[in-house]
Amino acid sequence: MKKKLRQKLFNYQKSRLTLIVIITIFCYISSVHAQVNWTKQTLKRGKLWATVWNSLQYGDPTEPVNAYHCLDYPGYSKGTDISDVLNYAGAGGYAIYGVRSGVEYAYSLDSRYFPSGQDVFATEEAVLTKNYNLADISMPGEEIVTGAHHIYSLSADIRRTSRVWSYPDYDDFIIHEVEITNKKFSDLTDVYFGMRYSLYFTIRSNTKGDEKYGWDDENQLFYFYDDQSFSWEDESPVIFNFGVGPERGDIGDSRDIYEPNSWEHELDAPGYFTVIVLDSAGGNIYQNILEYGSKSGETGAPLEDRIFIHTVDEPSRFKTVMTHQQPHMSWDEARAAGGEGGNKYERSPLFLLSVGPFTLKPYETKKIVFAEVMGEMDRAKIVEGGVENIDLLATASLDSLLKNVQAAKRLYAQNLIPEKHPPITPTNGENSLTLSPEEGYISVEWPAVPDNYIDPASEQNDFAGYRVYRSNYFTIGPWQLVADIPKDSVVVINDAVHYQDADLSGASVGVYYTVTSYDIDGNECGK
């Protein structure tokens, strides 16, 4: 009897201990989830700026247009007017679809919504790592943002690593590595993953719904650009009476079309944009162009032009949209052909770039690599504006974009390490020069390149000099070379290089400076 009683007591204590352990583990896991927040970091080492989240969103859900950077090109810090930004996207995010044990699951999120705790939880906060001038040559990128989260329904972790560079030729794109991990002891099959972008060219010009797309057959990609506004009802062009308006409407969003005798002719939407897949992990690539505002179908857009809605549409519709191939032709060509595409609904485009299908074995990870790429013609011509330069956008900005696409592919093929290394940037970031207005000149100072500088590739000190640039227009240029200072002619006082700019002819209200360094082979660092 006593033995049985002791056995029962032992079993009770064992069960109680097990329960305590389970509760403790549960509480620990819950506390871990609670300690990881939804956070963001901003990439601004290159020309293309973006605020990215560990939820894979862009910008900010509270103010996706104004408050944070959502693919700004060229990027710069906002002043008191937070809408003064060359922002090419109103929202950005992702979508995923998969099957487990015969059941379909799907999830999607973009900038306009907060992540719901019913669907996802953060597992890694967004962390920004600075590796300026590739101080650690083994670490790809000069700014790197990492972050991750878990999707309940698919039992999958999504982790993104985003990288940018300031090196010339490599500063016009952001490369994202997305890792998808199956977190269950069963296969996740028929997996598709896609990046989604609601395009808006641009916030500064405050016009949208007039974008168009082209198709580049050599690179097998769609690209997007600003075109002329139109009336939604009859699709007739909107008439502008001033500046270049009577001849070119608002193509490129010239500043002189809104009032007579404007002294500003700058084009506020000169950029061309695309997204490419650098590594599909063996999956197929699908490119689909949908309407930005057609989620509920209130505009009457065709079904193939409507994006899915999480919690509203069945997972099967996610797959249908993610595996739909847009006809490989431009908007104008599709319009002339009379089939799919080339309609007014795609003039406010949402671009969905998807890859798949994959099978993820238990705890297996697949990595997919995307790149957002921008290009624009010479900024001096953008500021000059005028009919001739508006017409030049279609070749010069497109050529710039495709050149940058090739650069992104080349860099990825080199394991994300540039083949040439210019000397270190004299300063890191905006407002990092010391400017002192004096009578008849402006004194410009910056930290000297250290005497012990070593090129990470050649392992030699190949620093050769500095170049000083000035803009009489804005913080992003256009830039005029005002001084080339060979290494032997540098004036260094208290570890700072001093230069006096006495030729201020043409300077108006504001004067802006940037300084670069260059090596004996002429390789120059980024501005």
C-alpha cells in the first residue's frame, strides 16, 4: 500500500514537474517573442535610399508617403517640408504562398498596414551594420540591414539582408537576400515568394497614376517611368498651359508647368526603375503588373490586374496572381495589340516579382536574391529641363538604368565584392564637411586620409589626391569640379585638410560641397 502510494506521489510530482517545465518553456518563448519588436533602419550610403523593416515593409505604415524613405533616388535628408523627396514608391512589401499536408496557406504585407500579431511575430529586430569603405573586406556591403520574422500559418521564418555601396557604378541599387526557412517537421511544398511595389513617381511632384512601363528583351525585365497625366473618364491627356506643358504635358514632372514665368525647370520624376532577380534558387521568375488601387475591384479593373487581399482572398488566388506572367511588351505595345495590358488601370502600377515553386524540407532554408535598381540621365540636364531634355529621358535615363542593372549582376557574380577599391571617402554622410564663410571665400575642411591607409585589394597605399565639387543648386547636385588637389599639394592642419573656394561666381542663395578621394589609377570614391 505504501509502495503504491509512494508511486502515485512520485507520478504526481513528475507530472507536476513536467507541467512546470512546459509552462516555463512557454513563458520563456512568449517572453522572447515579446522582447523582439517591429523595427526599421534606413539605408543611405548609396544614391538609392530606403527605410526597411524586419517585417520586410518599406517606409512607414503610418505615413508611407511622407515620413520615411521608400526608395528615394537620389536620396537626401528632408527639411521642414517632408514631402520634398524624390520618392519612387508609395508602398513596398512581399507575398508568400505554400502548401503543407495538402492545405494551402498564404500571407502578404506592404507599407500601408501594421503586421498583425495573429499572423506574424518578429524574431530579429532590424539591425544596421556600418562597414564604410569596406573596412572589413570579408563583409559585403558598406551598410547592411538584417531582420526577420515568423509567419504562423506557414510555420516559416522570413529573414532579409539588405546591402548598399557608395562605390561609383555600384551606388544605384539595393541588393536584398531573402531567406525562407521551414520551421516544421513536415515538407512545405509548392512555395512561391514575391516582392511587391506600389509605384508613385514622385512624392515631390505630387502626381501619380501617370506611370508607364517598358520591356527590355535582352535583360528580360520590365522598367517603369513617368509619363503624361490623363483624364480617368475618357483617357484624354491633361492640358498644362505653362512652361513645357503645351508641348510635353507633365512627362518627367517639370516644375515650370504650373505657373507662368517659373524660374525653376527641374524635372521631378526623371528616374527609371526596375526590380530584378539575381538568384532564383532554381525557381521560375514571374513578373506581373497590377493596379495599385484595385484591391477591392472598385475601379472595375480586370481580374488579372487586381492584387490579392490577405484574410479576404483564398490562398489559391495568391498563387494565381503570383504565377501570372505579364505579356512581355511595353504599355504602348500592349495598348496597340489590344490584349492584356496597356490599360488605364496599369498607369498606377503595382509590380509583383515572384519566384518558385520550391519544396522546403523540415528546417531547410532557401535563399532568393533581388535587387531594386534606379537610373537617371545627367543631373545637370534634369535641372535644366526643357523639351529637349524631356525627350532625352527615354534614352539617357533608360541607358543609365540598364547600365546599373548590369553592374548589379556583375557585383553579385563577384560575391558582392567590387573589383576596384577607391580610397576611403573623406567624410561619411551628409553635413560632414566643415564650411566656414569668410570674406571673399568659403573655407572647406575635412578629415585627411590617414598616412597608414591601405587599399584592401592591392595592399598598398595608393591614395593620390582629393577632388572638391560645388553645387549652386542643391545637396544632390548637379556638381561642378572646382579643385583637384594632388596628394603632394594637400594642406593639412590638425589632421584636417583645408581648402579655400574663392571663385563663387554663379553662386546664388545656397552653396553645397562634396569632396572625394582618388588613387593612382584614377579610381574615385563616391560623392
